[in-house]
Amino acid sequence: MSEQTHPRAAFGVTPSRGRIARSGEASSADALAFAPRRSSQLALSALAAAALSACSFIPTYERPTAPVEAQYPALAPAAAAGVPSGADIAWRRFVGDARLRDLIALALANNRDLRVATLNIEQVRAQYQIRRADQFPTVNLAATGNRQPDGNGGIASTYSFGVALSSWEIDFFGRLSSLKEAALAQYLASEEARRAAQTSLVAAVASSWLSLQANDELLALTERTLATREDSLRLSKLRFDNGATSALDLRQAESLTAAARAAQAQQRRLRALDLNALTLLVGQAPPAALLPLVADPAAGKQLRDVPAGLPSDLLTRRADIRQAEQQLIAANANIGAARAAFFPRISLTASAGTASSSLSGLFRDGSWGFTLAPQALLPIFDAGRNRANLDASEAARDIAVAQYEKAIQTAFREVADALAGSATLGDQLAAQQQQEAAEAERFRLAELRYRNGVASFLDVLDAQRSLFSTQQALAQTRLAQQQNQVALYKALGGGWKEE
């Protein structure tokens, strides 16, 4: 650690740094003025100083009160204490489809964002080790040589060899330990950031995979509808050519066929976008064997239902909230380092070895010795630097408190939104299923009436258009319900636990 300039140096007065060997003195042996028998006192002095370095000015940390209600809003079911949260369910148990499980595992191995989050942990761990190492002395092997005129027309030589301890700061007021605690909290925050990245990745892969499945279903529906409308268009044109129908019926059939072609092109584009999204998330092109099949409404659930638990569970289960809390702890520890800067900074420079005026005499008897140069720097004028640094640290702590509270409020809102979806999407899906059945029957009856000459062809086309719109809305609501399950699982903090 670099030395600080003593305040008195500004007035031309330099504090004593201990006696060191200089050329031109009587002898190199005299330059090492301390006797070797006192070497044990050096070790005792260092140990005593280190024992005193137990003071800390870090404010006592208290977790801020969660700025949310004790229960989720009215649309969410009330949870009882002791009920497990969805975050306790490993992602392999949450995902019921084997294809999706294998694709998520592939993404966890290859996703670049998750890889960066993992490497960030290694970087911050190394920074913590650096802060930890600052508390210990750095011992170097030192060899020096100096030759210069002695004022009498000759050349004076000085050679030394030994070990040196350079400006070891004795952490009497806890400055270094505060910085170490801040670095430790940042390291723990990086681990939580990695878990949060995994939670987001699992949810993103599942959501994109379900979207691809829904778009496959919609594409198949659009292609079936297009084939039906093309048949109707051929029939309408034949009837128009034979004078059995009006131009209005023909143009209506042409319009519906063109709309089906436009919907087909749109679904192909959306499917390609879903594949591109999955390719980025997985880190490679998704294997064809892991792509979804068209969903069968009668098949079992692809995702497991998860309990919501209580809002207080989010504080310990959501990785992003734990990350925000560790960052708050780090900001709190930095206040301790800023406070310690107002007190003396005690450092120790020492060396032990041999010195001689000639290389051949370096290791002779009587050339051994050591130097000891303690230093204490007390700030007396710094133009308000330490005060401003403390103010900045306290402001950073207040910012971290606000960010921690915002993380809790955001998590509460995300869970509440997902629970609201769970409470209503099921009813919406059931109603749309009934509507689809009614529209299918309406289309069948309209087509039957048209064949018997009771209804016009416009009735058939209208029923066909309504059935197609209802089937599209049903598929989209089914997708929304599944993605809402994923959103609830993510909002609760699930996805980072392995099997």
C-alpha cells in the first residue's frame, strides 16, 4: 500500500522514518544500528499492534422494514404461514415436459449472459482476496547497491541484502476491515446476481418455448383455415360463373381467403422470431428433437402449479432481493471505512538483513541488523475530503436502502400480477372453450342451412370467420395461462435451485 504524505511535509518538515544506512557514514555495520538480539522485539511489537486492530466504525446493520402488505391483493388466494413457496421447487420439478427440461439444461450450459454472471463471481472473489490481503504485511526480498563520491575524491559504496516490510498499515481503527467487509458483501451479491440470472434464463427459455409451441398451433390452424377458405373461394367462383351467386359473395370469399394468407405469413414470421430468441437463449441452434410439439389440450400439464406463500418469503427466496440487501450491507460497511479515515493511519516499515561497503563483506559476522520505522499520519487539513467522502458513503447507503425497498416492491407487484392472472385466466379459458364449441356448431349449422338453400353463403362465411377468430383467441389465452405460470414461478424466486 502506498504511503501518504505527512501533513507537516507541506511546511518543509519531514518526520523521522527510522535510521537507515547511507553512503558516506562511518561503516555499514553502524548503519544497522539495532542489535540482532532485539529482533524478537520487532515481532512482539507487530503482534501487539495487530492485536489492537479490532476497532470498527461500521454502523450496526438493521434490515429495513419491508414496504409491502402482509398479504397479496384480493384477487390472490390468502396464504398461511408455514406453507412452502414456489421458490422451493427445483426447476426440473416445475417443468413437466422432458423436451423443455433438456432445452433448459442446454441453455444453462451455453448461455453467455449466465456465463458472464458466473465469471463476475470469480472477479469479485479475487477483489475480496485483495482486500483481505491488505490486512497482512507484504514481505519482499530486497537487494540494493549504491556508489557515489564521498567528498574526499574517493567513491563510497554500500551494499545490502535482506527482507523488507514496506508500509504495512496496522488496521487499528478498522479501515481495512471495513473495506474487506464491503468486498465480502459485494462477492455475496455477485453470487445472488448469478442466481437471479439463472432464474431469468429458466423463465425466458420456458416462455419462448411455449410461445413457439403456441405459434406452431396457430400456424397449423391458419393453414387448415386457409385450405377451407380456398375451397370456399373455388366454390363461390364456380357459382358466380354459373350465375348462381352474386359478386358480393365472391368478393367476401376472396377477402376471407386473403386474410387467411396474411395470417399464415404472420404466424410464419412469429415462429421464426421465436426460434431466433431460443437460439440466443440456448447459445446455439435448438436441436430439432427438443422443439415443442403442437399442444394437445387433453394432455397433462406441462408446468406444475406453485404455491405463492407470503410476501415475507420473498425477502429470503428471491435472489435479486438478496442481491440488493448484500449491496446495502456493502454500502453500510463503506461508511465504516470513511469514518476511520478521520483517525490516525498507522503504518510500519521494517527491514532485516546484512549491509557492507563491499560485496565480499555482505555475509560476514557483524554485518547483520534491522531497521524499524513506524509512522502515524493524522489528518489536520484535507480541504473537506474526508467529510465529503463520509457524506458520499452515507448517501450511497441511503440509495442502497431505496434500491432494496424498490426491489421488494417490484417483487411484490410481479407476484401479485401473476396471482391475478392465475385467478382469472382459468375462467377466461373455460369461457372461450365454450365459445369455440358454440362457434363450431354455428358454422356447422350455417353450412347445413346453406346447402339446403335456407341461408345465404354470407352466413357461412361469417360463421367461418368467427370460428377462426375464436380459435386464435383460445390458443393465445392458453399460451397466456402457461406463461403466467412461468411468470409466477419466476416472481417467487424459483429457477435457481437444482434437483
